[in-house]
Amino acid sequence: MSRGGAAAVAALLILLVLPPFFVDDYVQFILDLILVYVMVSFGFNIVLGYAGQLAFANAAFFGLGAYTLAICLGRLDWPFPAALFAAAVVGGAAGLLVSLPALRLRAYYLAIITLAFGELLRWTYVHASGLTRGSSGLGVPAISIFGIPVASDRARYWLFLALAGLTLWGSANLLRSRFGRALVAVRGNEAAAAAMGLAPAVVKIGAFAWSGVVVAIGGAMYALLLGRISPESFGLSQLLLHFSIVMIGGLGSLVGSVLGAVILTAAPELLRDIPGLEEIIFSLLLIGVLLFMPKGVAGLLGRLALFRERLYLT
């Protein structure tokens, strides 16, 4: 990395660490929620954007991560690191399970099966009341890490920021690896990728498993942030939000995942005092992106940067 690039990264890290010292409790909660959805969109983009799989099990992974953390902390009295690890493992296992129909089904058939999987899990949360407390919801106790209490939104911000950074680092390295190149090749032409000696089945399984791990970590942090979870939090509305974040931010772009999470988490809060306007703006934004910016905001910014570079060269 060049000296200028290192300085830019250092400046960005400082800017990301500073907000808890200057914002009020409400803004701090929104910042924490943005980081949760950043992690979720990283995982969803791996399957939807990079693997090109029309699979909607994201809300299922999200709910499993949240409920696993809540059960391990509140019912089993596990320490936080062990509970978080369990949430990631359960999410990865769910990803492996969902990948099996993806080996045989395509497009809308896969979408329907994965939607059904999410709804089945939500039904389970409601009826497994002995474990999940059913419709009344499940409380999530405050945590400590190595004896340090993490009980406020400000303290949670740095934890969420660290986990978002780790999931970004892991996802970026995965996509730069041989596996990432195979993932793009399978998305482009599965038959051609197989002819080149790649194993499309293994690639898809790996993509779904990693997606499950990352989204489950996001779900665990969502449970920690809210302090109480219920089955209603993991239905179709949650899935629609995840899908919109990825589409508006940019399919196949980790930067787009961040942009989408920021836009769709912060914008509704700015419009909350104007009844009806939030839904109108949200709908128009999604329609506009689908019609005119198929690569999302990240794609638009990329085209603007390329246009500026061409102007500079001329």
C-alpha cells in the first residue's frame, strides 16, 4: 500500500472510532443498526450478487443468529464469545442446508424454497415456546467481554465496528482468493466453469455457508442491540429490507453493501416525522435503481469516477 493509501486508511479508521464521543443516544442507536445491516448485506451479497443465486434464506440466517445468541446467553448462561461462535456455526450449518436445493433448483423455484425455509423457522420460533418463549419474545441479557461490560449502545458500537471490519476483511479476502474467482466464473456460466475443472456444487455450498455465518453474526448483534427478540422481527419485511439494501447499494459490491445499509437505515429515520413519505421515497428509490441503475449506487459512483478520469486524461 502506498504512503497516501495508508494515510487514507488511518484517517478512515479514526473517523469511524470517533462518533460515540460526539453523538446522542438516538444517533448512536442508528449507527449501531447501520453496522448490523452492513454485516447482513455482506453475507447476502455473497449469494445474491457474487454467486448469482436467487435465494431468500437471508431472514432465516438472521433469525437463527439472533435466537442462538439469545438462547445461549439467557437460557444456557454461556459467555459471549462462545454464544457468538455458536450463532456463527448455526448460521453456517443453515447455509449448508439451504445450499442443497440450490444444487438442483434455479431462479424462482429456489426463491420459493428458500422463502419457505424462512417462514418455517419463524413458525418454529412461535411454537417452540419452551425454548424461544413463543410470540412473547425472548430477552437478551447484557454481555461482558473478558470482564469488561458491554451494556450501552456506545460500548456496543465498537464491538459492532470490529465485527463489521472482520466480516468485511474475511469476505474481501474470500472474493480475492481462488474460490472467489471460481464463484464469479460459476455465476457467469456454470457449464463453462465445470468444463474448466471447477466444481460448481462445491462453490455454491461454500458461498451459502459463508453467507450463513456472516448474516448470523449480524443477527446476533441485532438481538444484542434490541435486547429482546420476537418472531415478528424475522419475517418478510426483514427480508425485503435486506434485499433492498443489496439492490440499492449494488449487487456484487462490498462497498455497495455499506452504502445500501447506510442509505436504507438512516433515510427512514430522517423521514419518520412525515407520514407516508418514507414508503413513497423507499418505493421510488427501489424502482429507480432497478430501472436505471442495475448496479446500484456503487455502480453509479464507479461510472462517475470513470467519467471524471476520462475528463482528466483529455
